[in-house]
Amino acid sequence: MSGVYVGIDNGVTGSLALLNGRVQFRMIPTRTEQSYTKKKQQITRVLIPELINILNTWVNTEWVYAPDVGHNFRVFIERPFVNPHGFKATASALRALEATLIAVEQIGLSYQYVDSREWQKVMLPAGIKGTPDLKRASVDIGCRLFPQYADSIRKHKDADSLLIAEWARRKGL
């Protein structure tokens, strides 16, 4: 099945990737600001207008263009980390997800969630466990499959969004 595949590694340290014969790889646009709590701390937020701009650019770029782009443009969002024992990480992941959904829905794109284990099972070697090893494998495989983005992948420390998009393309979703 042909089309445009967008993988989104959800979160304020996440990334997004587009595959359509060509490849695009970007970090999720964010900003850091004072938290809304009484305690002095910072939070990082997704910049919705910038995310909308990136997605709109991808939708409207000549090499992505199709008369029925809404049906050809497939967005796959990694399901966020939710753990009651990690309140700050969970709150951050859910804020990022909400911002991402607003951007995707504002443009009118359909989307579906994917669990990390689902795409990792296909894209990463069997038996890898633990965040450090998963990230290392993501970098290694991402650099091999998308060498034009090797520097960006290494700097970002994973290629998850690229691998999510490639997983969806291979599955013909």
C-alpha cells in the first residue's frame, strides 16, 4: 500500500518522521517555561503552532502531494508512558500527547496509536531489554536504514519516529 507514513515518538524529547520515498526527520518543537506549581521548577511543552507548521509543510509539499492526501497520509503515534509511580513523567507524556493530538486534528489527519513493543518487535533485534539497550539499538538500526540522518539520530539518541514510520510502511498499514 503506497502512501505517506508519519511516525511520532510522543513526548517533549520525541521526534517525528515522514516516509514517502523521501525521508524527513525532525525533533518535536518544544519550549521550557516556569511550571504552574508553587515549587520553583521548569516544564517543557510542545509548541503546537510549530508542530502544525511542520505537518502542514509535509502535507502541502509537492513530493507529498496527492489529490486525496487525507487518505494517503497515515500518522502513527507511539502510545505515551503512563505510570502512577512516575507522576512527573506521566504528566509530561500526557501533556505532549494532547498537544500532538491538537496539531494532528487541527490539520484533519487521521491517526492511530502504536505500542512501543509492537514496532520494536519488528524493527529491533530480539532479546533487547531496558531503555539504554533499546535506545542504542534504535540508533544503530536508524543510522543503518537512514544514513542521511545519522548525525541527527546520534544527536537525538534514538531513531524511534523513523522506525515507527518504517514499521508502518513495512506492515502496509
